[in-house]
Amino acid sequence: MRFLADCADCGSVVLTADAIVLTAREGQSTEGTFDCPVCQRVCTVTVSNGAQHALVARGAVLVTPVPPTADDDPLTMEHLAELQRLLDDEDACRLLLDGAA
């Protein structure tokens, strides 16, 4: 089954459901993201609940982001400094790339 969606540059384009990634956020409308088959631009559209169910039933991927919790540490300058130190350390990079860490 094919669906019509709007690209800001190309207008209406025809898509299959599996070309659309749906992002559902609690208390907000669902967004559909797809690559325009004409210009390859990444497009985002608002999707109604009825359309969401129809798209998922026909192969669209539904993503539900996990909201951060109070236990999640914010990224700090110390984290970035540690990352830079590891990137500058050839042995540490080799361990990370080899999957040994």
C-alpha cells in the first residue's frame, strides 16, 4: 500500500509505509520522518492517531523516545575532557575499536 506525504520542496510524494519512521511523544502529536523519494531531503510531517495505526500496521517503524530521568547525569566538561583524553590515547582507541573495553 502506498501513502501520500508532503515534501516542502517537491509537494506530494508517494511512499510505502516502511519508508516512514514515526516518533510518538507522550502528550504530543506523532511525527513521521521520511526521505523524499524525489529530492532525498529528510522531511517531517505530523501524523494523526488513525494514520499512525494504519502506517504501523503496514510496516512503518514506531519509535517511542525514553525521557531522561532524574538519575541521568548531564554531560559535563569533565566528561568531554575524559573523552578527549581517550581519543588522544592510541592504546585506548585501539581497545575501544577492537571491542575489548
